[in-house]
Amino acid sequence: MTTKLFLIVFIFLSYTTPSLSKRYCHPQDKKVLLQIKKEFNNPTLLSSWKPNSDCCQDRWHGIHCNHKTSHVDSLDLSYDHNLTSQFPPSIGNLPYLVNLSLFHLPKLTGQIPQSISKLTNLKVLSIGVTNMSGPIPNFLSQLKSLVTLNLSFNNFCGTLPPFLHLLPNLKEIFLGGNKFTGPIPCSYGYLNDEYPNFPNLELSYNQLSGKLPMSLGRVNFSHLSLKDNKFEGDASMLFGANKMTEAIDISWNSFTFDFGKVELPKTLSILDVSHNHVYGNLPAGIENVSWLNVSYNRLCGEIPKGGHDHDVYTYIHNKCLCGSPLPSCK
Ligand SMILES: *[C@@H]1O[C@H](CO)[C@@H](O)[C@H](O)[C@H]1NC(C)=O
Ligand SMILES: *[C@@H]1O[C@H](CO)[C@@H](O)[C@H](O)[C@H]1NC(C)=O
Ligand SMILES: *[C@@H]1O[C@H](CO)[C@@H](O)[C@H](O)[C@H]1NC(C)=O
Ligand SMILES: *[C@@H]1O[C@H](CO)[C@@H](O)[C@H](O)[C@H]1NC(C)=O
Ligand SMILES: *[C@@H]1O[C@H](CO)[C@@H](O)[C@H](O)[C@H]1NC(C)=O
Ligand SMILES: *[C@@H]1O[C@H](CO)[C@@H](O)[C@H](O)[C@H]1NC(C)=O
Ligand SMILES: *[C@@H]1O[C@H](CO)[C@@H](O)[C@H](O)[C@H]1NC(C)=O
């Protein structure tokens, strides 16, 4: 009799204790999500966010929950041209969020609110192709778990955030397509580049200017793009035989340096230095770069034979480069 009772109690507990039914929406998170929906101005995109349903089990659009904690760990919304609102400050009240991605929401406006600094578990912060504006605030330095910071193609402005080297896990930094001005901070020479986390830094299509800090030469970047800015002076510190860099794009700037003195990383497979004032000869090993563009510079000397084939548009508009595919050297 007691065994039977025990069994019934056990079965009852199995059905009701959280350990076996963990995917129910955490009540606090649900409350916050409904507030976020309100701050987004109740868009059609969020019509599945219904107060009488469960945010984890009933497939609320863009929501993912952690199966163990039943907390919301991902908020991922994209492609809605109707959604018209400011960035909802209540997003900062989802403390277990690991992933926050808002892409292609062209009528999303406002600045990054202070409340975001509470999201200390966040690994991915992606805001892309929105109309959000203002500077990258210093309180983002509190997001110590960040691996990816992608703020590409918005209206953010001001100088580049100087604290990124204080984020120990940061690996992907995408700040292209905004209105950032001023130079690259010296602190970017101290970004974490411990093997195998070689950082990927993308700053293209801004209005950045000035000389590159020498410290940048310390970093083993995997990919680096400075395309279409107003940088000047030397960029040779970005190269180096011992680096693990796979792609360098410094095109459409005003860099001036002797390209012949550069040692190319053996790992380099993409190199675009076009539209600068780069002079000297082509560096040794350039025939091993599979995607290459050195056009519109002041380069001289013979194009090396062997390696990858490139057409004339890789080399045109230089001072005195010669040899196939350009006319032969005299
Ligand atoms: C956007 O609004 C238009 C007009 O109100 C509507 O036809 C369309 O379905 C809406 N799209 C989305 C994704 O809500
Ligand atoms: C985080 O968001 C990205 C989109 O930026 C998505 O590809 C990825 O699967 C998401 N990760 C998780 C754990 O939800
Ligand atoms: C960063 O955002 C841009 C624009 O939304 C997107 O095209 C790109 O794939 C994103 N990159 C990463 C690594 O998330
Ligand atoms: C972006 O927002 C600004 C105000 O911050 C506004 O003037 C502008 O028209 C908006 N642009 C688009 C494409 O919606
Ligand atoms: C880049 O990383 C490789 C492999 O970890 C290492 O051998 C090399 O010294 C590093 N180079 C620089 C400039 O840090
Ligand atoms: C170019 O690649 C070939 C084949 O991998 C290699 O033997 C050669 O040393 C490389 N040249 C330079 C200058 O790195
Ligand atoms: C190199 O860049 C120039 C100038 O932007 C462009 O005209 C040319 O097509 C590019 N070459 C290749 C191979 O893409």
C-alpha cells in the first residue's frame, strides 16, 4: 500500500517538477517579452507572441529557450519593413540572453540603450541594416561574454569604441557601413588573438581617417577589411611572414608605402590594395595569392610568373608594372 502511494506521489512529482518539464516559458521572461512587443509597437511580425500561450513551447516567432533553465536565450528577428519603433529598452531585462540578432529592420531607430549592459551572458550582439544611430556606448564594455559584435550597415556614428581589447572572447568585429569617423584606436593592437581565436575586423565603408597605429602590427588577424575609408600613410605593419592572416582589404583609401618591402603571410589568399598610392615592386610570393587586386596604385616592376592566373584588371593603372597579362617589360 505504501509502495503504491509512493509510486503515485512519484509519478505526480515527475509531471509537475521543473526537472522534467523545463521548457515552459519562465514567467518573468514572458512578462518582459510582452513588454518588448509593446515597445516594438505590436508589429504583425510578433502576432505569435500571445499572452495566453507559452513563449518556449508555442513557437513564439524569433524566440529560443534554454531547455535546462527555461529562460529565453535567443531573440532573433529579421526582415520586416513595417516594424516601426525605437530599439526596445526592455530587451535588457532578458538576463539569460545569449544571442540578440536584429537584421533588416529598416524602420528600427534610436540608440543602443544603457539597459543592454545588463546582458552579461550575451555572446552575439548583431544589429544590421536598421536605422539605428548614435555612438557605440562605453557601457558595451560590460558585455564580457561577447564573441560577435556585428553592427554593420546602420547609422551609427562617432569614433570607434576604444574598449574592444577588454572583451576577452571577442572574435568577430563587424562595424562596416556606418558613419564612424576618426582613427583606429591604438588599443586595437591589443585585441585578443590567442590561437585559434584570430580576430576578424571589418571596418569598411565608413569615414575613418588618419594613420594606422603601429600597434596594429602586433595582431594576428584572420581577416581585416579597411575598404573605402580615408586612411593614409603606412599599412605595411599589417603584413608579416609569421602571421596567420587569410584576407586583407585596404582598397579605396590613401595609403602610401613601399609594397616591395612587405612580407606576405603564407596563409594569405585574398588581397586587395587597389585605389591607394602604394609604390615599389610587388612583394615576393604574390603569385600565391588566389584573389588579388593591386590596380590603381604607383607600382613598378615585373609581374611574377607562375602561381594563380589574374587578368589585366588585377594590375591596371599603375606606374610601370609590366609582363603578362600587361605588356611585356622592355
Ligand atoms: C506590411 O504592411 C503591409 C501594408 O499594411 C502589409 O500588406 C504586409 O503584409 C505587411 N508585412 C508584414 C511582414 O507584416
Ligand atoms: C544566433 O543568431 C545568429 C544570427 O545572427 C544565428 O545564425 C544563430 O543560429 C543564433 N544562435 C543561437 C544559439 O540561437
Ligand atoms: C553582419 O551583419 C551583416 C549585415 O546585416 C551581414 O551581412 C553579415 O553576414 C553579418 N556577419 C556576421 C559574421 O554575423
Ligand atoms: C532614419 O532615421 C532618421 C532619424 O533618426 C530619419 O531622419 C531618416 O529619414 C530615417 N531614414 C530612413 C531610411 O528611414
Ligand atoms: C601568429 O600566430 C602564429 C600561430 O599561432 C604564431 O606562430 C605567430 O608568431 C603569430 N604572429 C604574430 C605576429 O603574432
Ligand atoms: C608559393 O607557393 C609555392 C607552392 O605552395 C611554394 O613552393 C613557394 O615557396 C611559395 N612562394 C613564396 C614566395 O611564398
Ligand atoms: C580591381 O579593382 C578595380 C578598381 O576597383 C576594378 O576595376 C577591377 O575590376 C578589380 N579587379 C578584379 C580582378 O576584380
